[in-house]
Amino acid sequence: MNVTTELMHIVEQAHSLERILNAAARVITERLRVDGCLVFLLDERGHLGIDSLSVVPTAIPALKQALAAARLEAMRAAMERILALSDARSLAAALREAQSA
């Protein structure tokens, strides 16, 4: 099952935003074989709209750096390409490429 199909299945089965996001983060983490995954929701203007964020203290510098460097349009374009991929190797390569762009 490709990532897009698996994520669509999650949405159909979960019935709550919290469950959908937790399951999606789990799938992405498993597919990329990484330790974790963060999911950020943007409003229609591209703003995060969050009041608080809980992470382990050692993750704060990297998280700040990643958020400061994020370019919304580039992320959207990368995600469209990434969601069309069907295997973990291609997915990991595309994410590395998007991160370095």
C-alpha cells in the first residue's frame, strides 16, 4: 500500500482529528524509519495558529531552526510530490531533497 492510500485509509477509519494526526505521524515515522514526526496544521493564510507546543528540551533548537527556515510554498509543492510516491526509499530521498532546498 502506498503512503497516500494508507493515509486515506486512516482518515476513513479514524473519525477524529487527533486519531488521524497520530496515525499519520506513526505511518510517516515507520515509512521513513525515523524516531519521530511532527505534524503542523496551517490555516488558510499559511499561519500555524498555535499557542503552545510541547517538545523535549533538547529538540527546541532544531525545531526553532526548522520552523524559521520553512517556506510554505516550497513545502506545499514538496508535499504534493511526496504524497504521490509509493515506496519508502523514494519517500526518504524526496524528503531529504525537500529539506535541503
